[in-house]
Amino acid sequence: MKYGIVQGGDPLSADPAKRELYGTGGLNAVKAEPRAAKMTRGSVAAVLVPGKPDSAGAQFFVAVVDQPGLDGQYTVFGHVSDGMEVVHTISSTPVDEKGLATERVEIRTVTIRDMPPEPFSTQTAQQLASYRAVLDTSAGPIVIQFFPDKAPGHVRQFLRLAQAGVFDGTAFHRVVPGFVIQTGSLSSRATPLTEKQQRLVHNLQPEFNDTKHVKGIVSMARADDPASATTSFFICTAPAPALDGKYSAFGRVVDGMAAVEAIEASPRNGETPMARIELKTVRLDRVGK
């Protein structure tokens, strides 16, 4: 059902010759269990024979969007943690008058795996310090070294966002000569985040430290709330002692200050560059690797 649900798991569907029977196999094998109060986007539920609560089995369906009309009627036994974009695409598959897909979409394999740890959550401070972020900008590359001993949470989160491509396609939206250049704001991104990327974005607890905000220091931007930093960060282009102890410095530029200075010198309207200066990609390298 386009943008409604997608259904699979029928053992009969392994045989394309039995297409007319699809949806009838693998049922009446599981007793009824508590029904979910809400059928929300990504819910995975057992298919039932209408009017038969003990008819669940191999078949299941995934809610592509919230389905309030199904609240309280089905046993939800899982939730999609990754891949809703794929589910959405499957829901657009052409169907016939019976609602059967006219183009075969196959479940090739099902793999049971342990929940993977959050990226960069298990590395030591020494291991985190071996990473370098290479910012490919319109003005040239900028290389950042990290301070995990000063702001470990910020370093881990920056690495996660960079690895996931969250910063890619953002712009240097704020340039204040003699102060900072700022980028990473999602509002400047050329394309929206994917659902997987969006799940990585969250507010950061402050990690104010004794690092002085001098030229080349990389620090996290925020609003008035000290815990409001998310993705936007800035590079100091001159000493900024007013920021010391009030913003979370987590790295410094070790190569590419010429690019930083070129961005700082770009024509502006107030603090906004007149021509878009893009942060094209952020690549992670490791020293000695």
C-alpha cells in the first residue's frame, strides 16, 4: 500500500509461480499477544487473518507512516531502526487490483546481529586524538586536530556527524573578520538530512575547558542555552578571550589556515558571505594509518 504499509514474510512468496496465493501462507501458527496501543511509523507487526486473533505466523507488515486506524488491533513486535527510506521506496512498488506487487521485491536474507555500539563510543582519548578531519571547502582544504582530553563528548559527536556526512553540503554562513568563520548549520545544507543522519543530531552538554580561543581553535557554536550546541561550529581567526570558558573548544586547525584566511576575506553583506562558500565534504583520516 503506497505510503501506507508494506507486507512480507509469506513462505509461499518464495515461489513466483504461486503468486495468486501470496498473502495466504505461513499463518495460524502464533497465539495472540498484547496489542500495541499505537501503530506508528516503522512499527513491525504480525499479519492476522481477519477476525482470528490467534492467526499470526510468518507474515508481517511495516507501517510506512503512522496508522491510527490500526491502533490496538495488531501485535507490534519490532520497530525499524535503520532503513525507513528503503521501506518508503518499497511502498511505491506498482501493484495490481488485489494489492499484490507487480514487480518482485525480494527479501534476500535475514541476519540476526547484536546491537552495534554507537560510532566512536568505545575509543580511548588517545585513539580519538589520532583522527584528523579534512574539510574540503570552496576555498581549499582545512585540517583539524582534536582535543579529546578537553572535550571528549564533542570530539566523539563531531566524528560521528562527519562520518555520516551530516556536514557535507553545508556553507560557511557566518564570517566575522578578526573573530570567527562559522559553518555546519543544517539550515545552510544543500539537501535535507536522511532519517539516519537526523537521528545522530542532538544537543550537546557543554564541555567548557581551559583551552584559549586563539587563532585556529575550533569550537562549538550554540544559542544562549549552554546545552544548545548541535552541529554548527566555528574557527577562530584571531584571539577571542570573551569566548574562553563559555564555549566548548574541541580542536584546532593544523593545516589550511590559508583557506581559513581566504574565507575570512570573502566579500560579505554584514556577516553573511555574498557568494556561497561551501563545506563540500568532511573526510576522516588517522595519523599513522
